[in-house]
Amino acid sequence: MVPTHHAVYMSWEELRSTAVQVKAPQPIGKRGKLLIVGDHLFLSEPGKGVHVFDNADPKLPRALMFIQVPGNIDIAVRGDLLYADSFVDLLVFELELAKRTAKLVERLEDQFDYDPYQTLTSDSQVLIDVVDRKRGVVIRLEPSTTEALQ
């Protein structure tokens, strides 16, 4: 059968060196897990990262930052530490919420099984070529064009 989609990769080096970033607040896309910790909210955006809010006034949460974590699905917070998965790695961030900062302090590599299909955004059936883990992680699947199939 002819593939209907092709994998777009991010190299392991890029994932582990420059892909994780702390940014100014970003628009919220798809919503994931929501945690309330003290006067703060943490909202994961599956595949993208974590939105952090000051919730001292629950009627008016204020966006503090966005922590870009490619391949993120789940989060947990304990004390001043945020734990987040990034495809196969477990990341640990030290939070200084009063200063609107988060610092990556540890990356535990290869803690989770790799699922090249976790970036799928629908339940539609797709057929792709063999995924080559040596090329990196699959960050998205794009429909194949007629020209690409020939």
C-alpha cells in the first residue's frame, strides 16, 4: 500500500538541546491536564508544553509564562519542581514563580516508551513509511502529496 502520510522529524540533538524553552505567555490551543497548586494553575497543552498562571484571584487568572516542551503529555508539581514528559524523556524544572521563571535542572533520558503516533491529532486511519528512530522523534505527520508518492 502507498503511504498516506510522511513523518516530519526533530533530531534527538535538537530535542535535547534547544527545543525546550521558557517563553512569554502564549495562546492556549488544545487543553490537557490542569493542576492547581497553591495560588498557581498549570495547564498542559498536549505535544506543546505547559501554560503557567497566577491564580491568586481565581476570578481573574493571570498568565505568567509558557514552558515549551515538545512531546509533552503529562505534568506533575511538587514543591517548587515541575515534572514534565518530553516524548521519551522526563524533565525536571525548578520554578521561581514570583520571578516568572522556570529552569530545566534535569533531563532523565529514555524513561518512557517511544510512540511515534502520539502526535496524531485525529482518529483517522493513516499509513506511513517505517519510522526511523535514528532520525529523531516524529513531531507531526503530514499528508503525502501526489508528487511525493511518485
